[in-house]
Amino acid sequence: MGIETKLGDMGVVTTKLEDLVNWSRTNAMWPMLFGLACCAIEMMAAQASNYDMSRFGMELMRASPRQSDLMIVAGRLSKKMGPVIRRLYDQMPEPKWVIAMGDCASCGGVFNNYAIFQGVDEVLPVDVYVAGCPPRPEALIHGVMTLYEKVNSETFKGYAEKYKQVK
């Protein structure tokens, strides 16, 4: 006479704990904005009403690393900003992911000189690269969806191995 009468003949819903955890991680990602150049405008456009990244669980871009689990690096990374972005990445709680947005963040772009890192992956472990100069908001949303697929396919054992290597 309790919950059985309320549910009727719906049956029992079962799932693996990994699937539930990965589903919750993908549907509640909070990105940290790190706009360094013109790609940041396209990142802001992806958050605006035309593209609305809120439908993916990203209600707002955080400026605090302690409330974020996804860092979107948009633009060129100078040698002077390298230690700053690494410190912010280290302050983010586990698990955390990084998207390199744009050619400058992916491979240095047209800035092949001593002052610019030739890719954010020299400083941070990058999970998804979004190509373009600057990439359109649709490309960033595609990058987020690619990251979702990656997160959904991860296992608890994979997380443990990943964090052993990081520390």
C-alpha cells in the first residue's frame, strides 16, 4: 500500500552506478571562462540566447576555479599567463576537464614566436580541441558534446588511473 500503489506497473529501474555518475557529471558541468583573445567572443555567443548552452546543464560561466569542473581556454596563451592558468587548473576540484578552443589554444595559431605557447597542452592536459579561427559557437557546442561522450564512456577504474598520473 505504499510506493507500489503510486508507481503502478512501471517495474523497476536499474542502472550501473558508473552510468548514473557520468550522467550527473555531464548534465551539471560548470565551465570556467578563460577568454584570452577573440575566441572568447564566440564563447560568449555560445552562452547567449541564440545557441543557449544552458540546455546542456551549463547555466552560467564561472569565474571561480573552485566552482568549476570544465575549463574552456579560448585564445592564445602567452608564456606570462602559463603559470596563472596552471594555478587556476590546480585549484579546480576533481574531476576536471579542459577544452582548447581555437587554433591559438590548440597549436599557437599564427603566433609562432617566443612569447606564445604553441598549444595549451604544453601547460594543461587537454581533453577536447575545437578547431577554427575563431571557431563558431556551433563548433564549441560540438566540442562540449564530444566531451560528454568522453565522460560518459569513462569508468571508475579509468578515473583512478587518470588521477594517479596527474598527482
